[in-house]
Amino acid sequence: MGSSVRELAGATPATRDRYVDLLRVASLGAVVLGHWLMAAVTPDGVGNLLAVVPALQPLTWLLQVMPVFFFVGGFSHALSYRSLLRKRPEAASGASTDSVYSAFLRARLQRLLRPTTVFVLVWGAAALLVQLLGGGGGLTGVTLRMVTQPLWFIGIYLAMVAFTPPLLKLHERYGWGAFAGLAGAALAVDVLRFAAGVPYVEFLNFAFVWLAVHQLGFLRADGRVRRPALLAGAGLVTAGALVAFGPYPLSMVGMPGEKVSNMAPPTLALLCHGLWLVGAVELLRAPAARLLARPRVWRTVVAANGVAMTAFLWHLTAMFGVYGAMLALDVPLPEPASAAWWAQVPLRIALAAALTAGLVAAFRAFERPAPTAPGRPGATGAGPLAALGATLCLLGVLGLSMVGFGGLLDGRTALLIAVPVSAPAAVAMTLGGWLLVERAGGRRDRGQ
């Protein structure tokens, strides 16, 4: 892999924004490290260190960096879709953009869904075998339930990819006004939720909050984030005021048993937190660019980008594997947040990192760049077919993140948009949607 990384790094065009690649890797890395550190595992179950030590919750204002990843996604999606439009054959200039949209979905989702599909199939087979053999209790049962939880991020990202073309048009017409519209919708949802008590309305903010952050990436792509200090300051002050005087909790990640979470569903406070983070990372852009000009640093970023999604998918598997091995070897698990627990942290993280590296080595072949050339003009219906496939993938992945692989043989379900969904149904939706995206993206004019 070293020589290919060296070649890729050496072939980097001068116009490439290397800082965006660094932000993508750093944000996913922070999430992985946060999960490893915050998991308070005991023989009886899994808790959250932030609930055990509430004084640590302000750290989430620095470590909850998922908005940065979605911001970077908006930047990349804008460039990718515009590139496809420019590359479209001249003969298709008067034709529908269906083939471009389907090729865009396929190219953006392939590197996301191929490793995700492998993860789902491997874990699904393992879960079925464990439960057929009568297992599934203790830490194994907890693992089966929790190992799919990070898939919510994949589902949200799928929605961002699918909505990129229409939201990019809104951005090109209204600029900051498009962002303001989404932010205003998020505010309206929270008013209806907290002031009027409207049930279920809060789930709309899964779209409004995260798509607003995504919209900031469009603005970054057009060089319109010109005052990052103002953005960071306004976001930080507003988020602080909302937490101090509003119904929002201090933590920017979910806490066990809390009545209100800033994350699930996301709130206006989390959106303001996202503004603060985007402004902060933009302020670091110049010094980071100088660092990334060093060949060794850039090669490291290129290598990490090539396996980042695989590492993200398997990092909880590695973490639970470490805890499972400790229990099997009768290594004591200290009380969370005790002196012995903190002393054990470096070893646990090092072992989880090593096991994650092994899993990445096993599965990294499924995370590869996809071709981006659009289908030939005349491929009718490709756009709607791709949109249907993306929707099924979105619902399947979100459903699986909620229901997990526990209780496969018992028909366990979770509520997804008022509909009970089982793990087999979620897997079927994910695979069926992916096949539709593949078919639409590779569709050619055959007289259809």
C-alpha cells in the first residue's frame, strides 16, 4: 500500500484543498477516539463516562466534531457534482440530468456503501450463528445491540448525498439565504417542540440541522466563509446562551436516560455548536496548509483517507473485542472513572487501535474510489431509480442502527418513522437500495 500512497500523494494537483482531506480524517478519528474513551464497560453492561463524571461534559464542545465531517461533505459534494456536470458529453447538453444524478449517487455512495454492506453482512452472519448456538447474553448481547449504532451517521450522510443537487441549486441562487432558511426551519421545529409541545416534530431536525451544516460546505466551496472568527464567536455565544437559558442540555452528545438530547434528534443548540466548530477549523486553515505541504504529512493524510470509513465501521467491534478478551482472560475491569480505570485507558486504547488496524487490513479492499463518468445520454429514468435506491439504503441503514443484531431469532424490532423494523428487513432494504443505485448509475441507452 505504501507505494500506491506515495504515488497518489505525488500526483495531488496543486489546486486540491488538502485541508479538507485532513478535516475528514481528523473528524472521524476524533469520533473513534471519543467512543473508545467514553465507553464505561463493566461485566453488567455499558455506560457513558460523561454520565459517570458530569464535569467532563464541557469537553464535548471540543470533541463532538461530527458537524465538521458533514461540513466537509458539503464541500466535496459540491465539487463532485459540478465536475460531473462539466464532464457531461456535449451531446447531452439538452438532455435530462438524470444520468448525471445517478452517476453522482453511485460514485459518492459506492465508497460509502461497499464497506458498509460488507460490515452488515459479516456481522449479520456472526449474529445469526451466535444466536443459533444459544449465545447472545452478557457482553455479547450488548455488542450485538450496540455495534451498529454508528450507522446512523451513514444514513444521514446518504441523505446529504441524495439532496445535494436541489440544495446546491438553492445555494447558487440564495447563498447564505439558503443556509438561513434551513436554520430557521430548525428553530421553528424547536419552538414547536418545546413551546407548543407538538409531538414527533423534533425528528424533522435530523434533516434541517444536518443539512444546514452541509450547506456551510457549499459556502466554503465558493469561498463565501470569509469571516470565520465571527462565525465561531456567534455560534459559541448562541450555543452557550441556549444551554444556559433554554431547555438544552450541556452535553453535545447523547446521555443515557436524559429527557432531551442535543444529538438524537439534533437541536438548534447543536447547529450553533456546528457554527462554532466550522468557524474554528477555518481559523486553523492557514497553519494547517503549511503543515500539509510537507510530503510525509500529506502521505499520512492520503493513507488515512483511504481507510477512514472502514476504520469507523469496525472501531466498536475492536473495542468490544478488547473488553471481551479481558473478561475471557479474567483481567479485572475497574470501576469507571476510578484511578485504576484511568491507568488502564492507554492500554485499552492501544489494543483497540491495534485490533482496528487488523480489521482494516482485512476489509480495506472494499473501500476504493469509484468511477465518476456519467452514463450516456438517453438513459431514461436513471435519476428516479437512483433516488429510490438511496431512500431504501437510508431507511435500511437507519433502521439497523436502531434495532441492532440482538434478538434476530426473536423478531426484535425498533420504531423507524412510526413503523416497526426488524434487522432482517433493514438489511434487505439496504441491499436492495444499493442494487438499485448500482443499476441506475451503470445504466446505458439500450432502447429503454
